[in-house]
Amino acid sequence: MTTHNIVSVSGGKDSTATLLAALALDVPNLRAVFADTGNEHEQTHEYLEYLEEVTGIPITRVKADFTHQIAGKRKFIETKWREQGVEEQVVLAALEALQPTGIPFLDLCIWKGRFPSRKAQFCTMELKRDPMLEQVLMPLMGRGDMLISWQGVRADESLNRRYLSECDEVGGGLFNYRPILKWDIPAVFEAHRYMGIKPNPLYSQGMGRVGCMPCINCRKDELREIALRFPEVIDRIDRWERLVQQASKRGAATFFAGSNAKHPKGSISDMTALEVMEIANIRQAVEWSKTVRGGIQYDLLMASDQNACSSSYGLCDSEWEPINMSEAA
């Protein structure tokens, strides 16, 4: 029986620490897999290339494809929406927008007619778990081998993850293994330092998350940093909002509205689709990210240097120096 060790790598600190743990343990048949959502920053792709170079482990790229789902929705809209009395201009706009772009995150949202949210975080399953399962794990199953899926999740990230087990059996010889489940953030970065691996440079540029940019769960200060340092990202999300809006039966789709049921002007549940688009689009979210005191006053002390280091993990205090392995021994 052969054991296959497969590490999910996102370019973030936790998945990198998980890959480093597997390397330190010298496990056999080690593979790394990256699920490309199409919503990552270019620096994350460059970091993956860096990881391949310094670890010697090739990273397989997988992508979700929603061509079939989008075609199915087009057929549904052409018949059912009209039967339901949806305005013809809405139908035509949706049909125009429902064209596969090859960008997994955008195609997923066009198909769904909305962006993911904290209460409906379908992006993780559709863009990461399923492509890895279908394209990497399932082809290896049924041979009598053991497949160990290494996952870089930590218990202190969320309430749901707090109750995960370190290892569980999925079936068909597949096991989920979470070696850093009980680690804290300092331990994660210490693993980088010990193995001589630099963290993703986005962590020194105000990012708390370096998978999707932005993530639907990104912090207020993180959104502010994105707008300051990478305005082209905000421009892209603005374009995506308009495309997904066209594909939405409600005629509205905002990147963060689903994640924020409340708005300074009141509950968005009582507003029309156009009212939501007016006050809760990505541009308005960026303006809000520049404020303090509940969004009623601009932060006059806000940093304006896009080249300054602004790590929330203390990575700016000194230059990153890996531990000397011979001295550590």
C-alpha cells in the first residue's frame, strides 16, 4: 500500500507552515496543490513560485470550471424567468452577462447571481475543496492506497474550526490531517523562520489574509490598505459587481453586502436593489474603510504611504532573518 501526502497550499501563512511541517517530517510521496480562484494578487502567485524554488516541491495548480452551470442557468433564464414575469430587460441583461470568463471566482458569482457571504460562504467549497477533490484526490482513490490530505487550519481561527479533530477519516482511504490545528500565529511564523522560508510579502503590506484579494471576510483596515496599495484591485471588483448585478434576478449584487446585514444608513433588507447598489458597492465600502467612529468621521491619522510596512503580525519590527540551523542544533 502506498501513502500519498497531499498538502493544500494557498500562499498564506498557515498552509505554508503545514507544507513546512510535512517537509520537516520527511513524509513520502509529498505533493502540494494550489486551487486558483482567479481572485488572488499577483504577489501570491509569485510567492508560490518562490516556495517551489526553495522547498523543491512542485505545486500543482487546479481550477474550478463553471461552464456547464452557466449554460444551465442560461437555459433556465430563457424560459422560467419569462414565465415568472421577470422584466424583459432584466432577462436580456442576465443572458448577456452569463458568459464564462475563465476566472473561477467571477464565473461562480455570475452563475449564483451573487457574491458569497459569511452566512453563505460557498466559495471555499466550490473554488477550493471540490476542484482539489475532483482533480487530485479522486483519481488516486480506489487503488487501495492511503491518501492523507494535509490542511492548514487552526482552532483559533473560528468557532467551527475550534471543534475539528486533528485527523479524521473521510472514506475510500482518504484522511484529513490538520497538523497545526493547535498552533497559534507566532508558532506559524516561527516555523517559517526555522525552515528559512520568508512569509508572503503581502503580510507586510497590511494584509491579514493573502488568498483572495479581497476576501469577503477582510477587515476594515485591510480593505483600506488594499485601496491604498492596489487600487487596480478595487477597479476589478467594481467591474465584477456590475457583471454579477446583470446576472442577478434581484438586479443587485455587491461584494460586501451579503457579509454586512447592517449599514450606517440602516438595514439593507428594507432597501430596493438599486438603493443597495448605491450605498453598499465596493467604492462606498472603501470610503467607509477610511473612517472611524462608526463611519461618521474620516481618520485624519490614516497612513498614506503605499510603500510603508504595515504588518499586523509584527513582521515590520526587524528584517526577516531565518534561524541558523547549525546554531539552533
